[in-house]
Amino acid sequence: MTEDERYEAGLNVRRQVLGDAHVTRSLENRTDLTTEFQNLITRYAWGDIWTRPGLPRHTRSLLTISMMVALNRSEELALHLRAAKNNGVTREEIKEVLLQTAIYCGVPAANSAFHLAQKIFDEDDRAA
């Protein structure tokens, strides 16, 4: 696969997972500083990893949520909590992952994640 093909494949998956609005906003807000980074994550995170057949996107979403809790990356966690539904992840499954993180990442990390997830779920419910 060429770099251009990898970018296009990554852009397609990125839009499917994160939604058109988010990806369009990310690409429109590129600057001289961030353009290469946006291209990098589109090619490699989305074009190389998220397109691999070894794990379904559902599983990749759950893994990403748990890793964002472990790394205390609340902005990325919020992004992937919102995106998880695009991969068929249920709120019950998110709850189970967050409970698991309480044991392996620590109660404070899981506590923050639960608060953030509830906020996002409430926003989604209001929008529905």
C-alpha cells in the first residue's frame, strides 16, 4: 500500500469511527505546526492500525478507552467514549471496561472516567 492509499484508508476509517464533523474540524484547523501530525495519525493510527483485520473495531474501541484511562488522557477518552457507539459498543460494555480499569489503573483514574462517561451519556441523551 502506498502512503497515499494508507492515508485515504485511514481517513475513511477515521471518519467512520470519529464521525465526519470531528475529522473535518481536525483537518480544517490544521496549521503549519499540526499538518504533518494530522497526516501521521491518519496514515498510521487509522490507516495502519485501525484497518488491520486482527481485531474488530468494537474491540479496538474498548481497548482504546481503557488505555486512555490508564494514561489519564481525558480529552482523548472523551473522544473515544463518544466514538465507541459508532463501533457498536454499548454503555454496559463501557461500564465493564471502566470497572476493570478501577482494578488495574486505580480507583481515582476510574472515578474520573466514570464521571466523564456519565457527562457524555447525559449529553447524548439530551441530544436524542
